[in-house]
Amino acid sequence: MSDAASESRTNAAEYTVSEISGALKRTVEDVFGNVRVRGEISGYRGPHSSGHAYFALKDDRARLDAVVWKGTMSRLKFRPEEGIEVIATGKLTTYPGKSNYQIVIDNLEPAGAGALMALLEERKRRLQAEGLFDTGRKRLLPFMPRIIGVVTSPTGSVIRDIIHRIKDRFPLHVLVWPVRVQGETAGAEVTAAVNGFNALAWDGAIPHPDLLIVARGGGSLEDLWGFNDEALARAVAASRIPVISAVGHETDWTLIDLVADVRAPTPTGAAEIAVPVKADLEATLASLGARLKSAVLRNFERKRQAARAAARALPSPDQLLALPRRRLDEATSRLGRALTVNIDRKRAKLAGQRLTPATLSRRINEARTLTGRDLARAQAAFFAIVRERRARFSRTATRLSPAPITRRQKAQADALTGLSRRQDQAVSRRLDSLRGKLTQADRLLATLSHKAVLARGFALVKDADGVVIKRATDVVSGAALLLEFADGIADAVATSGTERPKPVAKPAAKSKAPGSQGSLF
């Protein structure tokens, strides 16, 4: 018997590939029903289009395929990221299609604080590269906000400390958006609160806050992890309302502290940063008011003293008018004496110059001398004017020589020729214009003339005197008529019409008796 025949008669059971794969799948799932695996995420590219996530967990010696189904992905507290060491909880199973095994993850958490810090540093580095931490994009806080929005837990001591501190410093309206500040939903709730405050309308039922405070008490890195959420950091960076971050104690820091406009060391410190002290403001206003009043009074006093000093430097009215008054008195006294002396002088002069024939002859001779002198001067001036005019005429005659006159005449002839040509053109244009108007008027006259109507078959009826008859009642029976047609005039006699009125006989005048006389009555 051959060896092949002996092997075919062995007692070993035969399995199909599917049976082997199914048996392995059941064995692996029964033995490793729920396991926790620590490893580094490798090959993660985000969720697939189906919503599932596929990647691998590896260490320095082995590699394990991993899958997170879509429903589980939405419930994870910690999102997988490339290169992060995590602890995955789930069950092992096999994939018969490729004869390999994998872990189906139900929960995922970072492997200790070191992994969280590495993840935090990686997020910080990425957000910083995008410019979300730049000082230039941070806004100034309002000096005196009207409404403050607080995002924190409504049951903790943080909200009580903030409200109490605001009430002590500057009482105003505080809006609280209650959120969880710890746990897997903390980041999403705080993000929704920041976006919700920004979405409030300025004139809505809920007033729009002027300032936001995101606050939480101290805790470990895991407790504060919700405030390291990337979506929350981006929401705070995009907020139109200035944000104060007051998460943890002064030694704690989160991503929201880096993107917020101002970081407060504690929640109570955030309240102190948000509002000033009302009593200090009142004291400052009182001090400024007192200083203003004192300054005004000092200014008035200084102006008053300056006016008094100027008044002392100015002379009195009596001093200003003393000299003019004295000069007026002296002139008044001299005026009377001067009038008397002037009258006496005129009287003496008139008395010494009596009008005598000799005096009259002397004055006539003096007047004749003056007249002769003036006549000689007038003659000299006249001759000078004549000479000047003669010289001017000579210069003008020199300029008006035959050659310049010929050139001038030529220029005038050219100008006259041009004017004549322009006149002919203007007359021609005027005649053309009048001829066109006349032609248009002739057409209009032909259109409106009764001859055009006669050419269409009508006739114009006139009486023997050539008067147009317009109505049938004007036609007299037996009267001669003239019918005007388009091509001539025809005679006609009316066979019908109104009867010709008979002449009325005048009554005979009464003969007057001889010798009778009319009366005026």
C-alpha cells in the first residue's frame, strides 16, 4: 500500500477555511471578551466617511489593529490623535476576510498625565501656529460694563464668590449660563455657552452681555481637561465679547487661558478685573470735582488780582482830563483877547486905507500889470501848444506816407472782399431759408384751399353778386346763381327756395292845405 493511501485513511478531522476562521473568532472573543490595552495610536486619519475610525495600537515590539464604531465614536470622552499613548478598553475579535485579529474599542483614555501633557503641548503648538495666542488680537475690556455673563457651575462656590465680589465692588446685572465644569461634556457645554452669549441679540428679551467670565475652581489636569478642548479655545478666540479666563488657581493653566483676552489668577480675581470699585470711583470723582472747583476759584482770584493791578496802573479820569482841561481854559481866555485885538487891527487897517482917486489909480495900475503878465503867459502857452500840435501833425503825416496807406488800403480791400463774400453767403442762406418757408406755406395753402375740395367733385355756390351761399334757406327761388367748379364757373337759376318778398307800397303823403302851418307838437 502506498504512503498516499495510508495518509488518506487517517483519523484527523477536515475543516473548511470558514469553519477554522469561525472557530478562531469564537475562541478569541470568549477568552478575551473585555480587555484593556495600552499602546500608541498609529495610522489615525480621522473618522471614515461611514463614521467609523480605523487605526492601530503599537508598542516597541508589536502592533494591534483597532476599530471604533460610529456610535461609540460620538460617546468617547477622549478623541484619538496620532502618536498619543492611550489605554483602550474593548474586546478582541477576528476578521475572517483577512485572517487577522483586532480590538473593537468601547472606551479610550490617555495613558496618564504624561500623555495628557503631550497632547496639550501638541494642541498648544498647533493653535499658537495659527496665531490664536497673539497679543495683537486680544481686545481691551470695557471699563464699566453694564452686563456681565458668567459661564460656570451654578452650584459651586465659584459663582457665589464672583457675585459677592461684584456686589461689593460695583453692583450690576450678572447673567449666569449653567454648565458642567468637569467631566466628558464640560468642554462642549462651555463652548455652547460662549457661542450662546455671542448669539444673543442686543435688543432681545435676554440682554447682550458686555463681558464674559469663564470660571472654575482649582483641580488636577484631568479635572481641568475640559477647558483644554480645542473647540472651546477656538470659540473663545472667535468671541465678539471680551472674555476673562478664571480657570483653576494661579499655578494652573489651560488653553482657554492663552486665547482669552485676559487671564485672571482666580475667579475672585476675575470679578476684581471685570468691574472697578464704585466707592473708589465716587471718591475719585469727588476729588476731581473739588480740584476743579478749587482750580476755577484760583483762576477767578488770579484774574481778579490781575484786573486790580491793571486798574492801579491806569491813571484816574481826573488825571487823564487835567491837561486837556487846562489847555481848554487857556484857549478860552486867549480867545476873548484875540478877538478884541483882531477887531482893533482890522479897524485900524480900514481907517488907514481910505478909498481915494490916487489909491484907485494905483490899484488899477497894479491890476493892469497883473493882467498884462497873465496875457503874456497865455500867449506863450498858446504858441507852445500850437508848436506841439504842429509837431504832432508832422509826425502823423510822416507815418501816413503813400506806401503804408497802400498797404492799409489793400488790407481794407481784403477785409471788404471777405465781408462781401460773407454777405453774399448770408444773403444766399437767408433766401434759401425764406424760399423753403414760402414753399412750405404754399403747400399748406394748397392743402387748406377750397380748390382742393372742388377738385374732389364739390361745387361752390354763389349769388349773382359773387357772395358765397352757405345755407339752403338763403337761396331765393328764381334767383341767378354762379356754380364754381374746379375747372370753371357755370350759371344756374334756382327753381326752388324761399319766395322773393313782394315790395310794400308806401302810403301817399297827405297834402297840406294852402296857407296851413306845421306844428312842433
